[in-house]
Amino acid sequence: MLRIGIECHALETNRWGVGHHLAKLLEEISIKSELANEFRFYLYFKSHIPNDPYLNNPIFVKKVLKLPIIGPSFNIFFHILLPLAYFRDRLKAVFFANFMLPAFFIGKSLVVLTNDVHYEYTQGQLPFRYKLAYRLFANWAAWHATKITTYTNSAKDEIVRVFGVSSDRISVNYLGIDTKVIHTPGPTLRVDNYLMYAGQAFARRRAKETIQAFAILAPKYPDLKLILVGQDKYNPPILKNLVKETNQKLGRERIVYYSYIEKDEELQKLIAGAKLFIYLSSSEAFGLPPLEALATGVPPVVKENTLNRELYEGNAFYVKNEKDPVQIAAALESALENTIHQEEIIKNSEKVVSKFTWENHTEKFLKTIREIVNARGSRGT
């Protein structure tokens, strides 16, 4: 029986990014009954265990790691208690999805690493303590993890370049698209009058420039709205006030902003009703939201780069300079008017998204874990 640890604190809060990834991975593992004879997955939480039904599968051993007097502390949980749990629970390997490796971890590990983490601590607007943590422990992961996994071939190439690691230590594992999204009725050409932006609103994902571009575009399309969903990650936060000021200039509420929508079904329905889905990121390893939009038949508007050519194979609208609101506005207008290309994108959507399934992702994850367990020794020991 292989005992594999998984660091799961991202499941305890709003599930963008890493939290969503872990939830779908564990849900997929829970339905593979044949794994029960081979694995036990030890799931480690910082403060509490979520009540997701799939976590009740006996293949999972759930533990909260915290000191009784001090209470929940990420640094103690991550850098001290997790390394101790490796030996106490006699684990064969640990999976870290949060782009970092604990300072005192000695053992076999699989760590997710992305080029956008490097972007955030070198050019992003995260608070200093987060930048420092990523600078220290993402690089620590690059140097000392047994194996690195990332989401695309483009991200792999960037990781080799920015972290200076050997490509043979990196496996590529595409993320999946929720089957509920894939099976949304359609696809059909959208006629609803709003554009959509969804995802954690880091500065690199250009929510501010998207709002500014919509303000330029809005007078030409008086019935069109913009809906933004995503936690404001600017430092300091700017989106709430910017939306308010822009709506005042436009004379009425043309932009609607939600920091978070708890129910996935509600968010998926909102995405499925949009005319276009906007996701203009200066640095991304994958970018799941626009692919989920495409799965519902909504054409994505993304940055022109190697990553998005790899993912969409031309089945998207592209923006060359994502920092320029004028260029974004022009690209959005072109996309709104080019109904022929919209129809082509919708027609090809199933072919594009069929590569991205959580089943495939989980199989590749398990294959990589087996390789790590069976390999002799561990990096950094």
C-alpha cells in the first residue's frame, strides 16, 4: 500500500486556482475504486476539514496539522508539521500543488511549478510577504523537489528558462475541464448582451485594463454590459472603486462586479450566457476559465502568445498588447462584429476542449507519483 501525502490547505478557502485543481483531482481519485488496493492518500489541512462528500471515501486519511496552543499557522503547518508528518505517517511521497516546497522537507516530492509564480514575485503586485515566500520556496522547489509538474509545454519551456532547471525533471500535465461544463447544452451562438471576465484578479490578468477598454467600447454598444467575477488581488485593491467610477462616467450600471460566486453552477451559467469571455494575462501556465467558457460555446479573448496558440490552436480572439486598453477595445469590437469567426470557434470548441479532462490529468498524476516512489533516492537528501 503506497501512502501518499497531499497538502490540502487550499481546499479550506475560496476555490480559485490551486483549490479548484485539488478538488477536481481528489474527486476523480475518489471515483476510481481500483485505486483502493494500491494507495492511501493522506490529506493534510491547516485549520479544518471541508465537508465535500468525496472526501469521505476511505482511500483518504484526513488530518488537521496545528499546534493546540498556537492554533492554525501556515508557516508552522507548511514548514514544520508537514515535514514531520512525512516520517510520522511513513509516506512514500508528498504532492505540493501550491508552487512551493517546505524549507525543512526531506523526502520524495512532486511540486507544481509555473512561470506565472515567477512573474508574481518579480513583477506582480502581491504583498511583500507573499512575494518573499514565493521567491524563497518556489526556487527551493525548483532546486530540491524530486520532480516538478506543470500545466503546458509552453509553461515547461518558461520554467526551464526562468528557474534554470533541467527539462527532464519536469512533467507536463494538462488540467481538466469540469464535465458539468462540457455537458452544458449547446454550443450555440450567444445573443446575450454582456461580456464576461472571471478568475482571481491578479494585476497580470488585466482586470483594470479590461474595465478601461469596456469604457471605450461602451458608447458604441449601449445595451452591452461587462460582468467581472474575481477576488481583487491588486495591492492595494482597486476594482470596486474603479467599477463605481466607470459606471458613473457611463451614466448607469454597465459593469457588474462580484468578488466571488460560491456555487460553481451559478458561475457556469453566468459564463455560458456571455457573448465573449475575456482573459488577458501577461503570464499564465494554463488559464482554465477561458477554456471552460469555450466548453460552453463562448468564444474566448486571450493574449497572443505561444501558450494560447498551444491551447486554442487559433480558436480564440487574440490581443497582442494586453496592457493597452485601446487595443483591447479594438479587439473586443472586432470579435463582437466577426460573427463568422465566432461560429467557427463554437463549431470547433468540442475538439479543442476534449484534450482537457480530469480523468486524463489524474492518470498522469498517478503515473508520475508511481515513478517518484519507484525511483531510487530523492533530490535534496
